[in-house]
Amino acid sequence: MMDVARAVREHLRGPDAHDELGPRPLVEQLVVLEDARDPVQAQSLLLGEADEEQADLRVPEEVPRREIHAVAVEVGERDRAVVEDADEPGLAALVGAVREPVLVSRGDEQHVLALDEGAVVGVDRLVDDALLDPIGKSSGVEAVLQRPLPVVVQVGHRRNHVLDMAKRKAAVHVTTRVPEGVHDALDAEFALQDELAGADGIVAVPSDRVDGELLDRAGPGLRIVALYAVGYDNVDLDAATKRGVVVTNTPDVLTRATAEFTIALMLALMRRIAEGDRRLRRGESWGWGPTFMLGEGLAGKTLGIVGLGRIGAEVARLASAFGARMIQSSRSSGLPLGRLLAEADIVSLHAPLTPETRGLIDAEALRAMKPTAVLVNTSRGALVDEAALVEALDAGEIAGAALDVFEHEPDMHPGLRVRENVVLAPHLASATAETRAAMGAICVQALRAVLVEQSTPKTALNPEARP
């Protein structure tokens, strides 16, 4: 025989005790009340009076800030509540007595749930005296609880505990519409929800600002943010790591699509394709002639790649098929940026956005370019100072620009819209059906790794935030 109070104290002193389950002050608590008329009632604490219709429940007029001792429990065979330490039968009996149902508070929402595998139950120190009688059977606990005795509990989940996903699908919030096949794959494995609060995982896109505020709105149960993108400048990785949230991206699969689109922008600008399209749509007269709308090809041009990563290298490979010559400037190799800008006929940006690269192409950089050179950006909009770019175009300091991304996306500098020597696209570089499906598949794999398999995905950007 062992009493509950002693079992809790011994667990907290034991080698298997978890730090996050130790004594802690709580501002919001839950009271489970038992009486003969209605076996389980739940009332919020920190309120003044009992419900007039249930006055015999004797809710205290004032509940002070108090410490909660918590121990981990699991659901064992036949849904029997089991405490991990075999020497704690009294606590197991207590849990068994109050486990159906338990009121769980999450933000402004409250749900009645049974304890499931990995649950954490907190027992209020102030009920120790009422439970000092040795109890070893559920019936003994139930006898104690037949009196209108408040038992304070808090329910949560331990980190690093393998949940039985057959019992509960992990909740996933998707911030925007995804391809049908990706949605179906997510829906098959997870419980998709429209609300951010309470999500175990999030699928986010580049326009989402994933910072501490968003992570806190999701709640303490959030374990992974799967980015539907390669770049992650929209994510506060430190905030995610601090909260134990793994962040993943979708590398490799969009390399070819983005490189192809970069070449397409070069050709649309230099061969004046977009300009000719606009002329026809305006209904302007035209006729073929030896000097009509002459452009330039890629053959013999010097292509300056800024950021020779996977995409930059693929752009260089494709451009070489058109006869272009490549030079490059990267953090660890290649030419100094100033020299590349001075020599290149085409400057193509493929660098990640970091504090060091933000505004990389500013007024000084644009003045360093040839007046016959063009700028192409399919990387991150904030690499370019758009106001400086418009001024350089107005002054004839460069010949043109082709942009798929923008400094303050989806907004852009109004001066870009009115220029014939500027080609604009709404962030389409990776927008092929095959690529977006492959990106979605990587997101599903990452969510499965964290939420089902309890493993660290290969695409984790912060693997130190272990699931």
C-alpha cells in the first residue's frame, strides 16, 4: 500500500523524474470535483463563487497560486492507467479514478478528453492531507472522492514521448492552398485543421512570417514547421530552436525548374519577348523590318552568377548551351563582387537572403555594372534595393532587369511597372506541377518523421531542436 502524496514526492526525487514535470506555480488550473449526484464536474479556478445550480460542490471562494506536482502516466492494456514507476500503485489508482473525463484547457478553448498515452497528470499539494490514507485500489480512491473534494489536475504531454498515432492523428495546420495530391497525402496521415492554435505541425510558405509570436500562438504542442520552400529567411530559427520546434525546407527538387525559369527571364528580357507581347495587346501597329525590336542573344555573353549553389550552378550549365561564358562570386570562391559586376553582361542573383546579403545590389553596385548589362533575380527580392534599381534604370546605368521576386513581396516599387525594359513575374520560378508536388512530398515526409516516427528529418534546418 502507498499513499498518493508520498508517491508523488518519491517520483520527483527519483532518477526517472522529468524536469518539466517538477513543481511549478500555475496561474490557470483545473478542478475536477466528485460527488454522488454527478460523478465528475469541472470548474475553472481563480474564480470567486460556485455555480448556484451546483452549490453542493463547495468550490472554494478563492484559490491561491499553488504548486503542482506532476508525474507521467501511460495508457496500458485495456485502457488501464499505468504509472511508469511500479512502486506507485496509489497514484495509478488516483489517475484511474479521475481519468474519465478530464477537462483540458488550451488557450481560450476547453475540451473534455480521456488521458491518452504520454499524458502528464499534476496533483495539487493542497490535497495531500485528504489523500494520506493508504490506497491501493481504485475503489479506495473513489471512496475518498465521493466527498465533494476538489482535486486539482493539469493535463499535458511529455516531450520525446512516442504517441500512439492509431489513437490520435497529429494535428497539422496548412497556411495556404496546396496541390490536390499533396492535400490528400496530408489528410491521409494527419488531422488537418484550419486553426493555428493547437497544431502539432505547420506547413508554411515564404510569405508567412514564422517568428516567436506565431510559434506561441500555435501553442506548446507545436513540434515542426515544414516550409514549402528552400529559402528560410522568413523564419526565426533561434526562436524555433528555443521552443524545440524543428524547421525543414525542400531543397534539390526545385533546382531545375528555377534554373529553367531564370534562363526564360533572360531570354524574355534580352529578346524583348514580354515587350512585344505588351505591344500587341495594346493594339499598336507593327510590321516586320530589319531593325524592328532588335534584341540580343546569350551567345558570347558573360554571365555573372552571384551565389554558385545548386541553382546557380544549374543556371550556368544551361546558359553554356546557349554559348554564354560563366564567371561567379560566392562567399568562399570566385571573383570579388565588384569585379564580377564590372565584367558581366548578365548579373544573375542566386544568393540566400541573410543580414549580410540584404540590399546587396544597391546604388553603388548598380553603378558598377555596365550600361549594357541586365540584372536577373530569381532568389530573394530583398537582395535588391528596388528604389535604387528604378533610379539606375531611369538614369540608363543598366540596360534592364528581370525580376521574379520583390523586396516587399507581393508589393513592388511602382516605377518597375511602367518600364518596357523590365520583365516581371509573380514568384513563379519553381511553379511547375511536378516541382510543387515534389516539394509537397518532402513536407509530408518531414511531418511524418517528426510527428509519427519521432526522428529528425534529413531536411531539418535546426536538427538540434530534436523532436
